[in-house]
Amino acid sequence: MLDFIRNNKKITQIFLALITLPFAFWGVDSYVRNADVGAGVASVGSSKISRQELASALREQQDRMRAQLGDKLDPALFETPQMRRAVLDSLVTQRLLAEQAQKVRLVVGNDQLAQFIAGVPSLQENGKFSKERYEALVAGQGMSKEMFEARLRQDMAMQQLMLPVTEAGIVGQAAASRWLATQLEQREVAEMRLVPEAYGGRVKLAADAAQKFYEANRKKFELPEQVRAEFLVLNRDALTAQATVSDDEVKAYYQSHADRYKEGETRRASHILIRAAKDAPDAEAKAAKAKADELLAQVRKAPGDFAKLAKANSQDPGSAAKGGDLDWFGRGAMVKAFEETAFALKEGQISDVVRSDFGFHIIRVTGVRAERVKPLEEVKADIVAEIKREAGMKKYAEAAEAFGNMVYEQADSLKPAAEKWKLELRQTPWFAKGDKLPPPFDNQKLAAALFSDDGLKNKRNTEAVEVAPGSLVSARVLEHKPAALQPLEAVKSDIEKYLIREEALSLANKDGEEKLARLAKGEAVDLKWSPARNVSRTAGQGLPPDALRTVFKADTAKLPAYAGFAVPGSGYALYRISSVKGVGEIGKDDPLGRALGQKYARFVAEEEFAAWMSTLKEKFPVEINKVVLESKER
């Protein structure tokens, strides 16, 4: 493909990173001058992070993760103290950066912002900035243009602030070599697992053990209250689907947006790339250029062998296997030097050697498509979809407030709203409070409203809750079962199984520790070890991270060496280390060595950034209000 050319401009990469940030910056002023609304959840310097900001950041993170994971995302994750603290830490980091940006008067000017936006290929049409594409992008973010540009301006400032710090880490050769050696060291390991199932026969429970456990843990055996409900979903997509579009509307839209359907000239080309970084040393660049000149001479002599030569010599892994073919592309898709050459050649012509940021190219143009206007029939389906989308958005905006009012004012039934907007009145199965609820009841606010006193006792409609952008839900309890304690007889068997396994697990762990101590003393212990395997910190061969850490913490001055640890809930794992194998010097071109070297450089950069954050916390003291953070109020 175009791994080294297409859409690989730094400006595009940064832009895409910025518009997908889970937590937006809304301008330094909005941070530093934020309103003191109630007890803040944290303070950074002179500014405060409010409950509302934390709640908004949690929702934004949840929406982002839901888009990635779909139904696999557990909404309960966002109610954990760990997630709330992680999100708050992210906000604190952002606030520290904002405070520092203001202190050093770091700003992004209008010209810089405009140049940045205009240069993004995805916002261009026929090689020129497209206002329509930009407005569609902004609308898709659910913001006004002013809000979006304020966010982007602030994000660009943050990038400028962080870049010198994250790129300033100097990786010492000796330290890097030592780290690399530890990562690649191999240990030959055999394993023995002591599982609780093997110790169950030794456990003797007291006659009243189950009853005592039951009495001490009654909460564990309560069946939570349950409800069965009906609900309505007012969904922008559903309203969009209801919209109808006439041929006259399609024709009028096509005529009024004629520029949108102009397709600029496109080219198809193949290339041979000999890589050389933009800042490569002169000797390296000269060697790459000489190789490209040699290949060009071969191509000139036998043009029909271009694909064969590309397969054998091109260093673009995405296109080399296809004989250098890059498929069709328009202006703005390639780096400047490549594009200017490709669009200057005629079909069938081969270029001289061309230098770009990626190295030296030999380009052959294999196809030319002249500029054209797409016919109406070709774009009709897209136009219909766009008109329906606009109609759906308008209808949803008009209906949302009325829907909320109707389910509130006619609180004893959802049928009037269902009839007015032609919505399906759906029913849920029984589900319990506190369980992982199915969509849309995985929305905390909706679930809380359904299980509220008003919802349970009076069976009134819940308020209309926005469970996702463009989706409102109102629900009403049909039936309710209060919480109830299960009798001992119903759970006694399960309690006894649990107690036996817990005691067996304790016996397995104790036995494992005793066996490990004997092995360490050099005593003979009759164990059935698994076949030995070589493992390293980077290639665990199936060993979980905790096991790898245990194996590589073991003292191997005397072999065989032994290590072990209690595997939570699974018993005890013993390891016999029979040999240790170091690595020789790794060449700079070795793929594994290069990858690990980059990983180490990232570690160093992260340490530099963390140290910088520590200095910022001294400048702008951070205080966390743990009472507010742990409170479930929003």
C-alpha cells in the first residue's frame, strides 16, 4: 500500500491524534477562570476541577471506549474508584499543562491555526480546502465552529509545550545495552502446578460451617430487587430512516452542490523506493542515491522489467510485493516531491530519481484519469442519504424537547409518545438492580431513574434520558420484585463447595511454599515437571506476566534454581530454572533489537515527562478532594 507516502504527513498524524483525544482542552482561560461550583474534586494551582468536569470526562471516555468495544464494554467499569481516579489524573495532567502554557504565554495564532486546518488532506477536495468537509467534521463532533477551533487551538498549544520534553531524553548507549541484554536473556524453565482440586479430599468441614458462613455473610445471599419494564427510544437514526426524499429534492441538491461532485485528475503509478531519512548522514544518502541511479539505469534499459525490479529492490513493504503499484491517487495524497513528479509525467513515462522525505523514488505513471463531474446517478444514493440525515437531525432536534415534555406530563403511560412519533413500545425481561444491565439500561442515569422510589412505587415514566448522542430513552416499571434473602437450604450446597475449595487452595499454597523451601535447600522432592522451554522477558512462551516476573527475579548463581508463587484462586506454581543463556551483541539493523531499542527510548521519554510533571506539580500544587472523588454524587 502507501505506508511510506500516502497520508503520512506529520500534520495529518497530529491532527488525527488531536481530534480523537478523549478529554478536550477548552482554552486556557476556561481552565484558569473556571467557576467555583460547590466543592471541587481537585485543585491545580489557583484553578479547580469541578464535579461536572469529572463527570463529563468520564462520559466522554465511556463513549470513546463504547465506540471501540461495543457491547463488550462493561459500564460498571466507570463506577470504580480506579477509573474515576485515572480519569481525574488525566484531567490534572491537562490542567498542569494549561497552567504552564498560560505562564509562558504559549498561544497559537489565527494564521497558524488556519494553515493547520487547510493542510489536512481529509479536509481537501481536488487538492483544495473544502469548507463543506470541514463543517461536516465539526458538526460530527457535536460542536460549534468556535468551540471546535478553541479546542484545536488549545490542543496544538499543548503539543508544542510537550514536544521538546518528550523528545529531550538522551538514551545512554551503555544503559540501553544493559537493558537490552536483560530483555533478551533466556532461561530454560520447567513448571509444576499444585492445584486445589488435588487437596479437596483432605478437607473436613465442621457440621455447622455452612450455617456460620451464611450468618456472617447474609448480604451475599440476598436476591437483589428486580424489575420488568417497558421503554421507548427516540433515536435520530430512526427518524432519519422515516424521512422520504423525492427525485426533485435529489436533483436540486445535486445542482446546488455541483462543486462537491467534481473529481480532480487522478493518477495511477508504480514506484521503486530506496529509503533514506530526511536527516540521513551524507554517506548514507549518497549510497541510497547510487543504488537508485543503478536501478534507474536498469529500468531505462528494460522498462518491461519495472515490476520485477520493484519486487526485488523496493524498500516500500506495502507496494513492493505488487511490483511497486500504488493504485489510484489524487492531489494531496502524496508528499509534495512525489506528487509534482507523478502529475508532470505522461502515461507510460518513467521519472528520473526523485528525492522525498522517505528516500529516493523511481516513478512510472501507469494510468491517467482526467478531471470529471460525477453523474447524478452515480451519487444519487449518497445524496439521498445526506438529505435524509439532515432531515433526521432537524426532526430529532424538534422532537427531543416535545418527547421529554410528553413523557413527563403524561407520566402514567408511554403509549401517547409511542403513537405520536411512531415508536415501538418495547419490554425488558426481568433484571436485577446492580447487575450488568443490557443497553440502553447500561446508562447509569436511566437505571437509577428506573429503580428510584417514584419509578418503583408509582410506576411513573422516567424522564427522557440521553443514553448516547442522538438517542433519548424513557422507561416505565411494569412489575417489581423486592430484595429477598435466600433460605440456607437453597444455598447450603454451594457454600460447602466454596468452603472446601478455599481450604483446599490454602493447603495447596502451604504445600507449595514448603516444597519450594526444600528445593532451595537442595533436598530431593518428587515432582512431575512439565517439559522445559526457553523463555525471555519479551517471549514468555505462554507464561503469564506474574510467572515471568517470578522466574526472572530468581537468583540463578547456582543451577538448577527454583522459584514459585501463589496463583490467585488457582493454587501454587513452582518453576525449575535449569540454564541461563545471555545474548551477544545485537546489530543496529536487527529488527528485534531495533524494536526493543525504540521501546527503551519510549521508557526514557516517559520518565522525562513524568519528571517534568513533578516539577509542574511543585509550581502548581495539586490537591485531591478524596471525599468528593469517592462520592457517587454527580
